[in-house]
Amino acid sequence: MVVKKRVEMIDLPKYLCWIKSDCAVMWHSCPRVKVTASFTADPAPAFNSVTAFAPATVANLGPGFDFLGCAVADASLSLGDTVTATLDPTLPPGTVAIASVTSPSRPSLADRLSRDPLRNCAGVAAIAALRALGVQSHAVSIHLTKGLPLGSGLGSSAASAAAAAKAVDALFGSRLPRDDLVLAGLESEKAVSGFHADNIAPAILGGFVLVRSYDPFHLIPLSSPPALRLHFVLVTPDFEAPTSKMRAALPKQVAVQQHVRNSSQAAALVAAVLQGDAGVIGSAMSSDGIVEPTRAPLIPGMAAVKAAALEAGALGCTISGAGPTAVAVIEGEEKGEEVGRRMVEAFANAGKLKATATVAQLDRVGARVISTSSLE
């Protein structure tokens, strides 16, 4: 089957244009944007249903604001979201419905998420994937299982979007190129936290990813040596940090010296990932002099948490994404429990916040299919 690639200027349907409210959205007028799409004949389904998992992500990584991120997961795959996409002949062709939203570890969270596919991150990504695939003769219902909290800085919306896009694509034979799969997820991400791919790209691709540009769209996966035993201590307090509020705190101007210093730290971080130098990765992550200083005061106890992590032997510590999760880097998992305990204590003592710690490893796979159901 021939796939033709085309880039065009279009007015997107209004259901792809949103304003943030966690994973719910509201209409607003949409400007003309450049969209890359894959056009094929109406594809036949490969399965009756597909279940896909997408991991949590750590965006920014300190000095890499809006252009660096990595995927993290635990052995049980509980640190992420799962979506099951199923062919649904009861729906109008070419449409998506959300059959259920559950959150086993946080039952109340499911009640906060809409089952309207136009107002849910997974639904928006599923619609975008169907459009990119050119599906016209089949409809899809999705079941979303949330493993990540909202507003945590762990890429909750990106995990939902990545799992949905991956599941829908696999349902029709995994036809979408890598970038188109990321762009489908990005349609959802831009509704929640703005048009940046530092969460959705690693959620889909796994590992470390550098977002080089959007026009043209260019992602650079950063392959680290297999011997790199990088682990992350993720400590999440009972405190939400809305992305909109955290972005509003950013400085409008930065001094040239600050720009140069942060650029050098981001470059060092990229070099350290490629070389497998855990020490420099941690040091560079801890060296953001622009974004972290403005956001840390908005997270009660963050400065003390960072200090506690470093004193306990972490190689580096910073804010994960927009926060409030604090992420510390260690080599191997031996120190993970102690570093996490010290960070939790710091949140309690300095921030008066209850927090939970999870030790995760670098997830090199990204969104993946975990089960399928054959066509009858």
C-alpha cells in the first residue's frame, strides 16, 4: 500500500483546539497551523482490540526546558497509563468513544476525568490517530486506566495520549511513522500544557529525547550505553502544581550570562547521556539557573528536598516537569530507598506535605502494546 506524505495549512476542526483544565478542555478559536499527515486508503483493522501502556516521563531534566525529556517506569508497569482500544460497530464510523475511565490506586481521580472523547486527553489523541490513519469505516471505543496522578509533573496527560495513540495505531496494523504517532499525541498535549513535545516524545519513543524543532518537526532520540544503570527517585507530594500556574511564574527575560550557563549545562547533559556518564547527568540536571529558581518557591519544601537528596548521595536533583514531583538521579538502585526516605522527610518537615517515593529506571521502550485480541 502506498503512503503519501503531505504537509498543508488547514483550519483544524474545533475539537482539536482547546484550553487547559487538567485533562478536560474547553473550546476556543483556533489559528491556522501546519499539520503533517499520512494519507492512505481506508485501512482494515488488524485486531479486534489492543491494550497499550505508556510510561511516566520527566520533562526539562533541569536546564533542558521544553526540549529535553526521558521516559521512566517501574518493573510492574504501574508508573504509567494503560489504554485498551476496541473496534465498536455500535458507533458511527470514524468516531471514538470512551467506554470507561478507572484508576485502581486513586479511585477519586477517575471521577475528575470526562468520558467525552473531545474533553479527555486519551480521546483527543485517539481521534488524531484515526485521522492520521485515514480510518473511515470503523469506530473505536477506549478504556483508560490511570496509573499517574494529575498535575504531578510526571507526564500524566502525555501517558494517556501516548497509550491511546499507540493502541489505535496498533489496532490498524501499526502504520503510522514515528513522528506522526508523536504528533497525534501532541494534539492532546497542546490542550493541556502547551505545544511542546518533551513529555509526549519520550512517552512514545522511550529513553531520552531531544526536541530539536517543530517547523520542521525534528526529534533526536539520545541513545545511552546499555551499561548505564540510571535510576530515578521520584518523590511526589500531596500538592498539585497546575502547569498554567507554573509556566506563568517563568521569567519574561533572562540575562545573556544565564542563557550561556544554562545552554552549556543542557549541552553537557546531552553529551553525558550519549557517553553514559551518570555523574555529569546528575550534575547538569541540578544546574538549571533559570526555570527551577522561579518554580521551586511555589512547591513547599522543594529547596530542602533537593538538599536532602544530594546529602543522601543522589547525583543530582531537580523538579520533574512543572512539578511538584522532585526527581533525584542515582546510578543503580541501591541508594534509592534511602534517598527517597530523606526526600519524603524533607517534604514533611520543610513543606508540611505528605509525599510518596518511587524508585524507577530509565524506560528505553516507551509506549508499547501489552496485549491484543484477534478478529473474530
